[in-house]
Amino acid sequence: MSLKLLSDSSNSPSSSSSENDKELKNEGTPLLENSTDLEEDDSKENAPVRSMSEINLNSIKPKVVDEQQKLKVKPIPLAIAVVVFLILYFIPIMKKEPAAHKCLAILIFVTIMWASEAIPLFVTSLFIPIPLVWFGVILDSDGKVEAPLTSSRLVAGKFFDPVVLLFLGGFTIAQALHKYELSERLAAFVLKKAGTNPKRILAYVMFLGWFLSCWISNVASTVVCTSVLLPIIRNSIPHGDNFQKAILIGNAFSNAIAGMNTLIASPQNAIALKVVQEVSKHKKSIGFLNWMGVAVPSSFLICVAVYFIILYVYPTKLKKIDLKITKLPKMDYRHYIILGTTVVTVLMMCVNSYIDDYVGDIGITALIPIVVFFGLGLLSNQDFGKLSWTVLLLIGGGLALGYGVQSSKLLMLIADGIGDGVEGQSIWVICLAFMVFAAVIGSLISSTVCAVIILPVIAAVGLKYNHLVLLTVLVTVMTSGSTSLPISSFPNSVSYAIQDHNGEQYLETKDFLKNGLPVSFVSLVVIMSVGFGICYGMGW
């Protein structure tokens, strides 16, 4: 069987990618579905517009509502969230701090909504500004409630924060690399080197996901890797062989764990950067290279351990897997523009901490590929619509909630309470306790939602003990190492959703448990030894 990475070498990059494009569905359980290019041809665009008198109204057919379209709301979790909110709101828990009291009720409500996915995650994110403004949660520097107009601007501004721009730029790069098949070229190059040995193919597949996640986010890299691996899983491996599961788990875990590698590799990393800046009142930040210095060695060691765990859990009798890689056409000037812009942007991100006095926040640098790719017409309006806006809104909602928690003084109260509870303990013990907590919560909900909820509190405790960056960074990378359930990360959810030709899923929840639990333990050990040592040595 052949692995076809390109539909037709005679087609242009944009047209071939349109036929093979995979669109991300990030509501509920993410799935991969075939999507078609929505661009109309020139003849349709240039067709004359007819007046209403020329249109036969009788020929217009009413739009039929899809009977399969179901309401996405989950009534029981929604009802529980509302009841808990009302109880917390009307019981006087913090009489001296009414804004913090209201924010606590909002925080618990949003946490239940996110954890249960009672409504789509991004919808909950868009709801957050409403109670923050209407209930007078935002306080000014004197501790007085901000005017609604002022608090509206402050809260809404979080949805266009530089951190959101950072990911918008990353998603744009991913879209361009995919549309012009540059990611497929890299995948073809890597798999061509893999040979036919199953164990070697698994190692190369995991390396591919691990490397791509560093630069195009583990959301985009998962989509790319999965589209490349599907022909292998369905056509080149005998149905029912353990190696099908091994490939899918390896793909999921390598992309999930690589989410810790760079600031643009996963949403929680960008959230951690913003939390550190805000909690320290912009006195501290995290450089792109400094983050990589801590995360890359840790994630590499974890992925090596994952490789051997998978081979142990899924032994295979296969000795050879035949792959046929289709030769890709020669690159043209568009490919080189995309590559050049991407390289320049990534290099500027790497040295941003040294040149921020001249170029500003790293999120501003991330605008470069957006301006170049869309400005030159390399990407279209339809491509802009295909960007992961649900993820961007989730990040924006998390930032808005974090701002409310901090502004209302709730964060200070929680941090003081936790700080008193761990007083007298070493920073290593405190870090271990928070990382175990993050590993459990990150597995039960999702790494991104976990980071949104707990990072502001952890950062506040870290500031109190003069280890703000150390605690925040290590707990954040631990959320990427929590991979015990299908919902723990986007890569897990994608691999879990893959089905065979009969519509049956290759993986079950138990596959994630028996691999994810030991992987989470290994992640904890590696990060608390290697990661902690590097952070401490850097003076964090």
C-alpha cells in the first residue's frame, strides 16, 4: 500500500491542499473531517448581480434544517453550575471583600462549565466578561469598583492581548505550511528516512510530532501528523495488530508532551507567560530561549521513556512495513517566501527578550507572518476563517478570568491561605505538591483549562516565596505531561477519535490509562529532577 502525501504533482499547492485539507473541530471531542475549499472560481465571482425583478421567487427553495443537528448544551452539568453559583453568590463567605466573593462564585461556575463542557468551551469563555462587568468584580488601584465602561474595555481587551496575537501568528504559520504542503514535505522526508522497521517508524513518527509541535503548536502538528499517519494505520498495518495502537498513542503522546517545548507550542505556555508578567506587575518575564532551555531537555527525556513504554505495552510481530512516498513537485517562490518569513519570525521570537526595548512584546512579532501571508495573497479569507478561533477565544477567556481573579483580590486571598499552609516547607516540596495537583487536574479536564484555572494561584504563591517563574514554568510543563485520559489534551482527543474502515475506534480509554499513568509518573520524576535543576540553576 502507498502513503500518498500529495494528490497530484501537477496541481498547484493551493489546489492540492484544498482537496486534502483537514479542518479542526474544537468543540466537544475534537474530530478530523474532510473539508473542501470554499473559494469560488472567477466566473462566479464576476457574474453580474441580478435585480430582484429578475429573480423567480418561486424557484427559491426554503433551507431545510438538518434534523441531525442536536443542541450541544448538557442540561445536568449546566444546572449544577447554576445552582452552585447561586449558593456561593448569596452565602456571605467574604463579607469584607465583596468583589472577591463574587469572583469566587464566577470562578467556580466557569470551572464547572469548562470541566463538564456543558456548552462549548469557547462559548463559556465569551460569557466570562458579562458577570465580571455586571457584578462589579473589577477594582481600580484604590480598591473601588471600576465603572462598567472602564471595566468593559479592560476585560474585553484580554481577548486581543499580545498572548492571543502570539498564537494567532502561530496558527497562521501552521496554515501556510499546510496549504503549501511544506509540512507534508517534512513528513515525507522524515518517513523516507525511517525505512521499513516498525520500531524505527514509531521513533520517527514520534520525533516528527515532537519537532513540529515546537514551531506550529501541538494543535496544528497533531492535525498534520494524523493526516500523514492515517494511510499507514489503515492500509499498511494488518487490521488488529498492536502496532496500529502503538502508532496512534505515540502520535498523541509525542505531540502532547512536546506542547511544553516552546512558548507557542501550546496555549497553556502562553497563559503562563502572561500570568508571570501580570502577577509580577511586568517586573518579570520568560524569554523564548530560556523556556526552551528548561522544557526541551525534559520533554525529550520523557518522549524517550514514552517510546519504550509503548513498545512494552504493545508488542508487535511485524518485521516490515512497506511505505511508498510520493515524490513532491519542485518548490516555487511562494514556498520560499513562507519559509523565509517563518524562519525570520521564529528567530525574532527566540531573541525577543534581548530586543524587546525596540520591537515590543513577542505578540507583536507574531503579526509578521499574518501581514505577509494574507497581504501577499498567499492565504485567503477562507484560510483566515479556518484558523483555530475557538482556541484563541479560550485563551482570551482564560486571561479575562485571570484578570478578574487578580483585580478582585481573590487571588491574593487564596495565595495567602495556601502560603500559610505550606509555610516552612522547602521550595522543592511546595513545587512537588503543586505538580501532583496539576497532574491530577490536567488529566481529568484538559491541560489548557487546568492551566487557566490554577496558574494564577500558583504564580501568586511563587511570588510570595520569591520563586514565581520556577513554580509557574514547572507546573505548566507538567500539565503537558499529564496524558492519562482522552480528554487530557487535544492530541489525545484526536487519536482517540480515529476510526477504522468499519467506523470502529482503534483506541479505548483503557489504552490511555495503561500508557498515560506511567507516562505521567515519568513526567513528574523528570521535571522535578532535570527541570527543577535547570530552573534553579538559572536563578528562577
